[in-house]
Amino acid sequence: MKKHKLNIKGTEIALFSKNEDDFISLTDIAKYKNKEATGLVI
């Protein structure tokens, strides 16, 4: 599994690639909205 990171508006977002599929970290996106309670955003 390959791991890449994007920096968007000062927030690091993890991207994962496995075979020909790509995945993005929803937790990292949620941290942008609320660092204390990421589960509320998702």
C-alpha cells in the first residue's frame, strides 16, 4: 500500500493507494473542521 500526503489549507490529508484503488482519509478531513471531536463530522 502506497501512502501519499496532500497539504490543503495547512491541513495534511493522507491518501492511500492499493492495487488500482485510491483511498482518502476522512479522519484527516474531519480534523480540519473539529480537531477535538472528529467523529461528529463523519
